[in-house]
Amino acid sequence: MRAEEAELRRLARVKGTNRSPAPNLGPQLVSFFKHSVQKRQAKFGQIGECWQQLVPQMLADHTALESFSRGTLTVLVDSSSHLYELRTLLLSGLQQQLLLACKSAGLRKIALKPGRWYAGEDARDRKIEFD
């Protein structure tokens, strides 16, 4: 019995590892969220709300807010005909309304860009693509 206990202790010592406890991930995630996500969400969320209110639903369904950097909002539009309609609407006064409504968020310019944010050929097949 004594030899078996000695063998088990030896195996536990050899096979076991003494690891130091991993640092908590929670405080780092909270810090990342506060510095990277929360600020951006506050500005981008306000711009998104204004976009949904001011842009007609028919056109808003064919657009996606891609990015907001240095006062420029980049908007993806899924087809050239919708891009033309949206550009015409922006030039006829909608852009000024958006800039005034989102002035506190720092919006100074709207850039339209053709592109898709969904997989598939048809806008009805809206399965979001992740790169």
C-alpha cells in the first residue's frame, strides 16, 4: 500500500502542472468597450437614428452605414439606380438636413459608395457577409 501511494504522489508531481492563475479578463474588456465601442456607438447610433428618420424607407432599405471617420459618413448603396436616387435626394436638400441634425455627432460630409453588405444577388437574400 505504501509503494502505491508513493507511486501516485510521484505521478501527480510529474504529470501535474503548477500554473499561476490567469489574470481576469473582465476589467480589460470593460476598458476596451469604454474606449473603443461606447464612444463610437454614441456618435454612430445618433447618426443612424437620423438616417432612419430622414431618408425615405424605400431608399434606406437599400443602404448600410459603413463607417464614420473624421466627420465623414460612408454609406454603402446596393445598386446604381438607388445610388443615383439617393445622390439626387441628398443634393436636393436632404444632406443639409442630415448635417444639421447630426452636427453634435460631428457629421460634416456624406460619401456614397456602391457595394453590398449582404450575400446573394437579390436584396431579398439579405444574409449579412462578414469578411
